Amino acid sequence: MSDRPIVILTALDLEYQAIRRKLLDPELHRHHHGTRFEVGRLDRNRCRLALAHVGTGNQSAAVLAERAINEFHPAALLFVGVAGALHSHIDLGDVVVATRIYAYHGGTSEDDGLKSRPRSWETSHAADQIARHIGRIGAWTRDLPDPGRAPQVHFGPIAAGEVVLNSQVSGHARWIRQNYNDAVAVEMEAAGVAQAGHLNSALPVIVIRGISDRADGTKEVADRDQWQQRAVANAAAFAAALAEEIAAEDRDGGWLTRSTAAKGSTMPEHGATYNIARDNARVGVQAGVVHGDVRLGFEPDRPTDLTEALAGFRSQLKHARDNGRLDEDTYIAAQEELAAAEEALQTKAPQSKGRLTMALKKLRGLISDVGELATELAAIIALAQALS
């Protein structure tokens, strides 16, 4: 996994607890101005998270997001919590991932009324693509209490203001419908967090909200029916899967453009390009000018059948555990991900390839410290990605 953590911020205590329950052995991290973070790794995974409670409102969220960014230099910042739905097709318990954040309270007051001065921040293309991939393959629902009744994942703009909206006829409700009618959910912190990300070299900010009410006057009833708890559990599950995937991509150098691992770098003095192999990468040929016949291929003893490769890897895992290179907890977690990969391979559903790849990437995060296992798994992942 990436050396850089993923920062997750929440506004409410129940949101914080939903994320904290997914951390192994969280440790307290004190900022010198008093903010307390908890840092740990996701259960069954080596993705490192830094978690903080920022309170409600865009201003508080912006200040503490900035603090977290400067403290941890994260690969991404996730804001996770609950929101109110603004469209009838979005059900209670569904998950909304923001594609754009509106700060909807900006405007100018003139003789003929209040005019909107829109301000918005787009979610980065890379973040949006990886979130949509997770939403499509559906593996993130495995840890939900009832994965058979998985919530829907919606992508769209989110409106962030400074008040709790609980009406369809109030001035605030009319203002949003008139000026931000494509917004699918409403909440109170995303604009502050998006601004902090924008001011820090466009750090990717992903806002993930579970729908706990319909912003229509029925919030008290929905809260009494425990929809906040259910919605935030769904949002936390999606956020954990997203954090794992970002951490895996960041290690490989595929997350945005900041990482240079496995990419060409230019030598200024020669104007030439060279490659640096990192993180157990395997280099076949690296050359400037090549004369004569060159042939590349798999080693003869390497299996080209994915089922056979997974079976062989299971034996290698056991051997690594037996000789002490893999601890028991990591071994058990790796076996679970390997079983998930084998199950996905046998399934003929359209999303099975995505589930297979995700399971293998999680497995890669678990065994990355054991060089020969990581090397072998890289070849297996290449086989999986070549499946039609």
C-alpha cells in the first residue's frame, strides 16, 4: 500500500464511530494546536487512515481539513457522513458520491431580488473514475449487515450550506431548486473541505454521503427510525473500499500524477527517458538502441492458467506463513481475499472481473512486504486483467 495515508473527516460523532470501527488498533495523534486524530489501518488491509471529527459547518470543516492536509500530506481526503436527498428517486440508505460541490449560500441582493453567485468545485476525474468503478462492481457491500439488500450508489452534485434543510417549501428549499436544481443531496460541510483541497495543489477530495432523510420535513421521523445509523454505515463501507483502492493505486504510481513510480523520467542533461523499477516491479528489457532479433515472453515455468496460478499462490502463502515471513493474522486475511478472488473467477456475472481484480489488489496490499509473493501476485494480476 501507499506510504501516504488517506484522511477521513466526519462532522457527527456517529459518523466518526462508523469509520473508527473499521480501524485496527487506532493510535492517538495530537496536533500541536489541540486537534486529535486517530491513525490506524483498515481491518484486513494495510491502507493507513487518519481520522478526525470536525464538527458541523463549512467553516470548521475547512479549517480542520487544511490542518489535516498539512499534518499528514495525504494521498486523498474523504469526507464521510449523512445528507438529505433532494430527488425522489434516491432512497433512504442510498449512498451519494459528489461529482461537484456547490456552496449555495453565495449571492447578491438587488432591487429585484436575491441573485445567485455560484461557486463550485469539481471532483477530480481520477477520483470520480475510481469511485464509479467501486460502485459498479459492488464488492464494497460485502461487509454490510445485509449485503443482499445493497443500497444504490448515486453520483451527482451536492449542495453545501450553513443550515439544516428540513423543508420542501422554505426559502432555502426554493433557492436550491431555482439555482442548483441538479443537486442530488444537501448537507453542511462539503464546500469547506472542497475549498481546502483546492488550495492545496488540487488535493483530491471525495465527499461520500449516506442518505438519512429527504430534507422534506420528515427528518425527525427518519432519525427516530435509525436512518442516520443505517445511512452512515453504508457510507462508511463505501469509503473504506474507496480508501483501499486509492492506497493500492497510489503505491503503483497510478494515482494521479504525483507519483513517479513505474513512469518514465526525463534526464535534463541528455533529454533522454529512463525508467525506475520500484515496489517489486519486474523489468524485462530496458535499452536505448537495440540491434538484432529481440523476443519477449513469459518464463516457461510460470503458469498461464489463472485457476492454476491461484492454486499455486495458495501453497506459496502457506509456505510463507510456515517459515515465519507472514504472520498468522495477515495469512488469514490473505486467505480470505484469495478465496474471494477464486469465487469471482468461477462466477460468470458481468461484474465478476472487477470483483476478481479488487480481491487481488487487496491481497497485494496484505503481502507486499514479502518480495517473492508480491512478484508472483503481480503476474497473476496481469493474467486477471487480460481476461475478456
